[in-house]
Amino acid sequence: MVSRFFLYVIFSQLLFACHTLPENLTDEQVAQELIKKQNAEFPRILKELQDKKKKTSHWVWWVFPTEKAGDLESLPKTFVKLDTAEYLLKNADINSWAQILEEIALVLKAQPGLSPSKAIIPSADHGRIHHALLFWLGPALATTQKYPRFHNALEELSKYKWR
């Protein structure tokens, strides 16, 4: 008899394999999908942060993209790679993106210390934010610096202890 644990492991692996990366999309097409999601969601995200002064819905993947697709992101899943970072920043609404990052920093500044409040940004998102900051302020820094407002907002957020 097959154990429930074994079935769970097999099912989880199949689900992960089916939903981790967009099928048949090039990296540039994935970047295009990310831009579409950002364009659709950025106004709502900014309003949420301004009105509620915290993150209350699911959007971390689009504001803090990394080289890894989000586990819980709706399809098509998105990510950024070093060779698509320039394309993404050139074609994204960089001012809206930077404004969201600035709003997060503003909300965080209202709290004491450098540990981001879990009441403002759920701890489940801290790892993604940490890795996004490492990516954009590390390997992608030369590209990021071409967009000063975006770069400055990332630098401000990097002051916090996300890990």
C-alpha cells in the first residue's frame, strides 16, 4: 500500500513541475508578462499601501521580482534574469514601480528600528524582498543605476534587515 506521505511528495513534485515556470516562453516573453502584470496591478498596490499603510494582498512577485518565479504567483509565473533586467527596467513603468518602493519605505520609516514590521510586510515576503534587493543591488546594479529613482528606493529598503 502506498503511504499518504509518498503520494503527497509525488503530487507536490508534479504540481511544482507544472506550475513553476511558464511553458514555452522565452525569458524576454516572461519579462513582458511581468510588465503586463505590473501595469495591471501597480495602481491597486499603491492605493493599498497609501490607504492601509501595509501590504494586505498578494503582489510581492511583481514589485520584487527575482530570478525565481513565485511559488504562489498566478500563471503565467514571472521572473527576471540578469540578461532581461535591462529590458524589464526600460519597458516597465519605472516611475510607478519606484513610487511603490518609496511608499513601502515611507510606511516602514514610521516604525522604530531596522527590522521590518511583520504587521506591515508579512514575514513570508521578507525572503523574496531580501533576494530581490541582492539581485538588483548586486549583479544587476549597473542596470539599476541607470534609473536613479528606482535605485535610490531599493537602497533605502536595503537598510532594513529582511533576513
